[in-house]
Amino acid sequence: MTDKDKPVRYVPDIDWSSPDDVERLFKPNDFSAFDGDPTMLGKKLSKLDESLGIFHGRKFSQATVRHNLGQLPPNRFNKLTMEHGDELVDPPLAILMRIYDKYPNLCPPFPYVEMDELIEVGGFNSKRELSLMLGRDQVSATRYSSSDGKKKTPSPTTMILTYVMWLFIKAGKMDEYREIVLQEGKYRGTNNLLSTGFPRVKNKETDVIRDVKTRATKIIKDAKETDAAKEEAQEIVNKCVMYMGHFHELRELRVTLEDNQINYKALVDSDPERAENIKKYIAELESEIAAHEVAESKLGTEIAEASKKLK
């Protein structure tokens, strides 16, 4: 076994001056579960479990996965994978999932780097930029640094992501880390993350769907309920899952549409033939979006009507 192929037992043994050591730490995952996947849904945490297990040649327990994602409590993990399985996870968790899936030797990571050190070595233009690179709002880096004498402790997930970002910086791979974060912002509906911040994906409509699904699920699990009531509740749950599928598909299609509209404008004069092909694709996208919007609206009406019968 060559030095490059040795398993990473713990990150501090990395010799950052050794290209082989750095390459060993950032060994790509041939069994990636999320490459090109635009939606980091809660239920996909199980895919991460499988991907890590295949790469390391050993089964990853749920406890191990929860620990490496920021010491997620069992009840939160179960909510993410089951109750909220069809919803996007928060940006910090999504970024960690993508990074661990791409470079499993970073998992499990070790204690996080102090925010002040990250600011010093990262060369960020502002603390707001650093905050966004951590999937947080624009005040997070200021809140977690000691410059104002009132430093607070980040969440466990942010602590681990801070350390993982530091590893990318030390390996000279910050541009790649930045691209992962910007792509996550793009998947969530913004082509200019540094200006807009992460868009709010959840809205009043999805909050209502979540509430209805939760109430219907309780009926299904209630031993005192009749079979008829449970069947009706299951139909509602199925419709909620379908609604969220249309919701995420629409978000992805709209981002793709915006990209192609930008490409069309850039090529319409310099390359009319390519521009014409893009124009046709834009028309297809608009038609597909319209179809999803109709289906989403119909399901929303049906769910709202059915929810009146729930307790």
C-alpha cells in the first residue's frame, strides 16, 4: 500500500507540505450519492450513510453519522429523515452532506477551528462572506468572533463546517469549497449568493403542507382510529409528498430556466445557431414549469379541502 492509499486515521497527521498527504485526505468518492443532485432532502441522509459505509468499507451507524453532522440529537435526525424527509435541510447541513459525500476521508472530522483563525487564514473580503460560506446569515461570523468581546459558541454543525472549511484552505482548495457553497445557493434559487444570501425556501404554503402532513401522520399512528380514517389520512400524506415533489422540481426548473435565459442573451448575437437551440429549450422549460404549477395548485387545493376533516 502506497502512502497515497493509506486510510486517514485522523486529520492532524496530515503533512500539508506533502502533495500525497493532501491528496489522501481529499481522495474522491467513487460511490458519490449526491454528485449533480440539486435537492438535499432530509430523507437523503440515509444515502450519505450508505455512501460513507461503501467508501470506508465499514457500516456507519446512525449515531456515527449524527455525530459527524454536528451531534444531531436522535429526535432531530428522525424528523429530518422521516417527518420532514421531503423538505430541504438547512444550508449548513446540506453543505456538510455534499462535502462528506465527495470526500469521505473528511468524515469523521475533528474539533473545529476558532472563527478568528479562520478569518485570518481564509482571506475573506468580509465577515458576511465568511458567514455565507458557512451557510449562515450575514451576522454569524461577527457573533462568533471575539472582536466585540461577546463571542458566542456556534452550533455543532457550524463548528464542524468551520473546521472542514479550514481543511480546504490548508489544502489550497478554497475555490472548490466556495464553488460547492455557491452551487448550493444556486440550487436554492439565487445566482448571486454573496448579494442575496440564502433564499428562504420554506414559505407559508409549505408550512401549511407540513402541518397537514403532521396531523395526518398522527391519525395513521393512532391505534384508536378506524381503518377508514387511517386510509383517508394516508391519502392526504401521499398528496403532501407529491406537492413537495412539485415544489422542489419547480425551484430547480426555474433556476435552470434563468441560467438558459442568461446564456441566450449572451449568444443571440455572437452565435445565433446555439442561441436558437437554447431558445427552444427555454420554451420546453416554460411549458414544464407551467405543468408543474398547475399540478401543484390542484394538489394544494385538494390538501386544503381534505385537511378540514383532520383533527
